[in-house]
Amino acid sequence: EVQLLDSGGGLVQPGGSLRLSCAASGFTFNNYVMTWVRQAPGKGLEWVSTISDSGGYTFYAESVKGRFTISRDNSKSTLFLQMNSLKDEDTAIYFCARGGPNYYGSGSPQGDFDCWGQGTLVTVSS
Amino acid sequence: DIQMTQSPSFLPASVGDRINFTCRTSHTISNYVNWFQQQPGKAPKLLVYAASRLHSGVPSRFSGSGFGTDFTLTISSLQPEDFATYYCQQSFSTPWTFGQGTKVEV
């Protein structure tokens, strides 16, 4: 069974840091682009960051560029999101999802975001 | 950035209704549109990709159509488990963007 398990969320003060993880199982992790998507409380979905299957390219939303770093460890089938200089507006549930933009920024003909983690809540507050 | 405008934001409905969700994009994007369903407290689920292709395991009462800037998700006969929020999303160019969602409620 294809599965993604998000973890690492919690309460952090503004300006603080947090590292999220997403453990994958049931598929060949290093064959897939992977993405983080977030959802602020009561709000819609926002694409945050994507990393290629090999880690050779990454994309970031403007709202997190320079503060967040996406990475992956293919030997452990795990995706990461290092979040620094956190702001109140980063408060959200963070989901990892399978798939995402290719090098040219467009999606797969076979579809993207076909599998999601359960989400991990990040609360930025003093 | 490509803007995704969904209408309506809230949709009162009853079991058995035929439901249409509309999504309009600010730029022409071919068929690079996906549709998701999200139940409260859960992760989104992919329903339709490439505007009209049904994801594996999704009931056939769901269908998608459209090309360019105007897209539609249809539920032919609403079932109790379909009361949820539905999002369109473009995968044409980064940053990938979502519509604001349409919540189907009783």
C-alpha cells in the first residue's frame, strides 16, 4: 500500500525553526518528484515546495523562498522540509504529496498529488 | 502567477442532485487541471487529473471537462459521502496554484 507519513510539527515561536519529515512506503520513492502543500486553519490549499526525484532541482513558493529548504534522503525514503525564520502566517497543516512540477514547471500526464500524508500541524505563536 | 477562480464558494445540495463545479483560470493552461476532494480534518484526495481523466478508484459519478481557461467537475448523482470541499489546481506552471474551494453542504 502506498503510504506517506508526516511528522515533526509543533508549537514554535516566531523566528524559530522546525524540521518536518515525510516517510514514504509502498512505492519506489526515488522515482518520484515530491511536494509539500500547506493549509492554514480554515483556509484553502497552498503549494509550498517541490523537489525532483534525484534532488537535482527544487521549487519554492515566493512566500517561503529563502526561509524553507526542501530535501530528501532516497536511501531512507524520506522527504524533509527545514523551516527557518518562521512567521505567524506559516501556521498551517503541512502535507507531503507524491508528484509535482517537472524541471519545466509542469505536471505529469499521469497526474500529480495522487497520494498525500495525513498532515502535521505547525503553529507559530509567542 | 496563474489565478484559479472557483464558483460558487458554497453549494447547498441534496442527495441525488447533479452538481457542477466551475473553475476559471487567469491564463490559458491547456488541460493542466486537477480536481481534489477534501473531507474535514483529512488530506485531499485526487479525483480528476488532466482536466478529464478519472483517478484510479474514483467512482464513475465524477467526471471532468474543459480546456484552456474554463473547467468543470461534475457529480452526476450526489451521494452522502460527497459532502466535502472541492478544489481545482493548475499544474501548467510554477507556482502551482489552487482555487479557493467549493464546499458542498446540506
